[in-house]
Amino acid sequence: MSSLSETRADFEPDVDYGQAPFGMSLNDGITNIKPAVDDFDERHSQDLEGLLFLGYLTDDFEVYGHRFSIRTLRRGEKLAITQIASEYENTIGLADALQTACIAGSIMMVDGRPLSIPLSNQENRDPGTWIRRNYNIVSEWFDPVIEAVYEKYSFLQVRQTTAFLELQGK
């Protein structure tokens, strides 16, 4: 396709050959994501408490010379993210706010150091507080960095879904 105004009847976003902003491929690597059941914390199979670990995945990678460690998000953290992003509801910036908040919640370490340090144990337990603190840091980064880290988080989510399907025998 040579322009946005041209469309094909067989167009499927997941197999589009277009490019994402900043030259990153939209579907680069999606087909090579391995099932990740073995990647779940081994405690995931314990009675009751195992539910705290079922779905927990991490990934370490390098972007533009910086080392990142990310993890999947829990439901409460996702809800805190929507509260942060709701400030941009009904604006063109909502998608950017959600993306920024998502990676702010998923980043564990950057270059071997935590993104931010909680001032108290209570602050560490409240996802809204620490994700907001990380969001304020991440929102100062430029788009290429945020896009690249978010792409890695998206792949981690696909691994999580694939692992659950594998567990269910599908």
C-alpha cells in the first residue's frame, strides 16, 4: 500500500507489512513467540497461593544501549493504570497515556537499578502511588524509547496468553 487512503479487501492489521513509528516493525517477532508455561514462577501450581504467581512473567532486554527488566501486570495494577490515563479521557493523548502508564507499571529495573524507590512500605503496596511515581519519570522519555519498551511488553502479554492456552490444552 502506498498511502493510507488506499485499502485492500484482504487487509489484516496483524499481517500488514507497514511500519510502526520510528521504523519499528508492527509484527516483528510475533510469530516466533514461544509458549511460556515453564516460564511461570514454579509456585504457580500451589493450592490457592499459586494464583499469585500464575501469569507472572518477566523479560530482560536492551533498547538503545540501556538494559530493561519488565514483568506482566496484575489486575489491580491495570486498574491503577486506567485511573492515571483517565486524565486524558476524550483527548487524542489517551493512547499515549495508557501506553506510558503500562510500561511505568511493568518496568522493574533500568540499567540494573529500580526506576524509582518507594519512600515507605505503604507506598510500595499501593499500585496507584508507585505507578504514578514511575509514570512521572517515564513521561519525560522520548517516544522512540517508550514505543520500543511497550513493544517488548506487548510481546510479554502474548507469551502470557499463549502459556495460558497451553495450560488449558488448546
